Amino acid sequence: MQPLADRGFSQLEYLGDATPFARQLHALLPYSPLFEDLSLAEVCLISPFMQVYRAQTGQEVLREGDAGDFMLFVIEGRIEVFKQAGSHPPRLIAVVTNGKTLGEMSLIDGKPRSATCIAEAGTVVGVLARESLARISLEQPILGAKILMALVVMLSQRLRTTSAQLLASLEQAGRQDEGLMERDSGFV
């Protein structure tokens, strides 16, 4: 499998496929909602389909707005996730650590990245591209279905969490508006 230089990884150090990292990946599964139900044998099956890269502290791993058709699995290190909000400076919205994943939405829909991700420390990531997931699904259909179902469940959970946060923000904004209306009512 060739390095993903054409996908913005040219500045990261290519370490090869994930086969040598299979046991380390398996040890991280309890921390990974996406892969937590995979056995060591299943991890060994998907490892050749993943590529591994090293990012140095401060290196950009993903850029908001860039095209994407792959996801990342943090093998070791920490990645800060920043979201651009209009003309304001990018805002830190998450820190992703060992066993967690990034970029699942772009893996599924191929749409541009929704955030910028920067290595907070020296970081090693496994990359699973859409075409690799398709090959897993063809060559190992039960494993492919298991991964896809886990992706659907994880993204559904994130959507529910985001919806709850949005509702809480709207309710708080509504209470603030009510407070303004009460203060302003003396001026009528």
C-alpha cells in the first residue's frame, strides 16, 4: 500500500502499514468506541489496510475545509481539534488521545474536513481510507459490516450529544432574551 502523500500527509513521517502495530492497536480498543468490540484476530485482519504516520509536536494533521476520505485512529499522542468560527480565531473544541478516532464523517461522506487537527505532542496515527474500508467489506464482509455498524452507532451518539448541547444553548439564550425583555419592559 502506498503512502497517502496526495492526501496532505507529505509532511508527516510514513511508518508503513499498521501490521507491526496490531497488538498496540488491540490494547487501545477499550478506549475506542469505534473498535472496542474487535478481537485481536480482527485487528490483525484490518491492520494491513491501515497506514501509520508520525506527526511532530505542532504539526497539522488535518485542515478544516480540506477534502477527505479517510479517518485517523490515535495510536499514541494527543491531537488538538480546532474549529474556525467566522472571523474569530480558531477555537479549541476537543483534545483527542490514544484509542480515539478523528475524521469519521469525511470517511463516510467524502465532504471537506469540519475542523483542523494539530499534534499537541509527538503523535502516531493509523489511517483508514474509504477505499480500504471498501476492500475490507469485500474481502471480510462480516468485519466490514461490524466496522460500518460501529461507525453508524458512534456518529448517532455524537449527533444526539450535539443536539442536546444545541438545545441547552438555545434554552440558555432564550432565558437571556427573557431577562432582557423584562429589563426593557420598564422603558415602554
